Amino acid sequence: MTDQPPASTPPGFGLPPPQYAPQPPQPPAPGPEFLAVDKHNSVVVDASGVAFEMYDITVDFPWPEIRSVHYKASPNGKALMVAVVHLDGRVYECVVTAKPRELLRGWFAQLAWVLGYYRPMG
């Protein structure tokens, strides 16, 4: 065997040019956000999806996993009830008490607008 200089890497092999190198994941583009909070629970709707926090347990629902989002006032008119229907049909619900009660009207208006922004077809 003879000593030969190492062969150069043939074209098409090796590291990709910088413009094709893998890029780190980008955060979602900024958009409107909705936040309803009470003593124990919260609902957040933003560019990444919907999140419920109930007694320090957080559940995140990314938009691609959500079939639909529904909301209404509680029967006594003192709380916001938000339900997320998962693609597989499971339903998750979070209830946030509005104190003062007038806060509920503001939540409805803001939530409708934010959901319309991210889910214009429902």
C-alpha cells in the first residue's frame, strides 16, 4: 500500500451549505392572546393553542390537536366555561370564576375575537 493524500470529499457529500443547514425551531409568530384567571384556574389562548391550568396542573392543547373550542357562561352567570374538543373526540373543560361578574362580559368579547383570529372557521 502506498501513502496517498486523503481524497477530498466528492461533491454532494458532507455538510450541507449554510443556507440548507438545519435551523433551530422558531417560536410561534406573535399574535393576540386571551387570559382568564381566578384563584385556582386559568385559560390561555394564544398562537400555540389553548392551555388550561387547574389547581397547579397545566394541560396544553396545540392548535393541530384541537377539533373545536366552545365557551359559555356557567348556569349561575358567575364563571366562564371553556371546552376543548380534541381530534379524537375527547372533551376537556375548565371553569374560571369572574370576579367581579362584569368581567365575564369582557372575557366573552376578547375570547371571541382571539378564537376568531386563530380559528376563523370555528
